[in-house]
Amino acid sequence: MNREGKPVEPTGKCSLSAKSLERLKGLYLDLVKTVERAIEITDIDFSVGEGLRSITRQKELFE
């Protein structure tokens, strides 16, 4: 929905790559749905940089 409460139509301009789709595996379904909806309605292409992180990876990034 947009600010006026109307549904936002898909633009069809962008789609997620196989790599981005792979990175979505294992994440919360609501998050996956949000990313999938965002790519449908955006005019600006984007990709998923990282998905599910291991504890080790998270600690590396934190440090």
C-alpha cells in the first residue's frame, strides 16, 4: 500500500538473481516475502548481499 492506502503495482523492471534467491534461504518467511515484494515494486535494482549468518561469521563482523 502507498501513502494513500492504494495497492502498489509491480513495475516488472527488476528481479532477484539466482545468487540473491539462494541467500534468502533459511531466513524468516516474512523477511523473504518483504524482499520479494520490494523487488517487484522498485524502480531501483538491488541484490541480497548476505543471508543467514553463522555465529562465527557474526562474531567476525562484530569485531
